[in-house]
Amino acid sequence: MGCGPSAPKAPPAPNDAPSDWQDAVSKAFKALDKGGTGAISTAAAKKDDGYSDILVLPDDIKTKQIAASDLPTVEKMDGKAWEARMKENIEKVRWAPVKAFLDAIVSGTAKDESCDQLARTVFTTIDEKWCEPAKTGKVDLPKEFKDIGDNTEAKAATILAGLTEGTAVDVEAWVANVKSKVAPSGWWVVMKELKAVSARLEKVAELDSMM
């Protein structure tokens, strides 16, 4: 019998990881890369000064992220770099905490915090607490985003696109505008911007309460 070339062997799994560890790593990466760009942004769980792909996820993931040896803060990380980092983490802390982190990512993205829900919350907060007169049911969002400061209108440029300063809209028009950005821009972009606005509103409310 002739012998053909043998198939290349897969590299050995790191530490105590199972042979299919790369599948779990890839699945989590794809869950984070909702827009299919081939890269994600990351931020160290100890540094909550931005809204990266990781930080948009539910807060309980941050604990698992730290247990899995955390992540570097980089603007773009492709799939190969992500796998290399997870391999390094497995070698540091073993498979169990890394798997818990990967599973939490998949679970967190499956929950898919509703853009609809957060967009409505942002609208209601502005309508009831920042507009004068309040509770009219219509808001000039580009103007209000400017008024709450911290360059919020620039941080929310994607979800504001399509709205005109000087024109007030109701909550349904606002939500429809936000949801229209999910497909072309990516779910994470929309969520990051909504969370940035929400965080700014909370900060302004906190500052007002101290005055």
C-alpha cells in the first residue's frame, strides 16, 4: 500500500485545555465581532474609562475577565491575536477560568441588551429630566446631546445620524433611527454609543445632586 503525505497535526492544546479549545475561543470572538469586521476593541476590566466591545457586556463578565488573566487595552484585535491571548491566559491560569470567561461572552451577547430598550431609556431620561419644558414627548436630541456636555454628540455620532438639530422627534422615531444603524454599523457600535450617552446622563445627574 502506498502512503500519502500525512495530515499536519494540530498544535497541542495549551495547559489543561481540551482539544477543541480553539473552537470555544473562536466562538467568543465571533460573538464580540457582531459587525463581522474581523477585529474587536478590548479594554482592561480594571480600567472603565471607555466603552469597548468587552465593556458593553454585562458587568458580571468583568469579574470573569479578571479571573481569566484580563486583557490588554487595544483599539483593534483580530482573531489570531485574540486566540494567542487566550492561549497565553490558559497557560497562566488553566482552562476553567478562561472557559468561564468565553462562555460568559457568548451568553452575554446572546442576551443582546436591547438597543430598543436602552434607546427608550435615554429618550425618557432626557425628556423627563433635561428638557424645558419637560415631558413633552418630543426631544431635539442633537441639541440635548450637546447640552449635556463631554462631547457627547460626537461620541454618539452614529445614532444621531439622520436627525437634524432644531427638529424634535418622538420616542418611536428615535428608536427607529437607532435601530436602523445596527445592520450597517454593527450592534456594538450602537450599544457603545447608547451606553456612553447613558453614562453621561448619570454623571450629570450626580453632579447636579451635589450642587
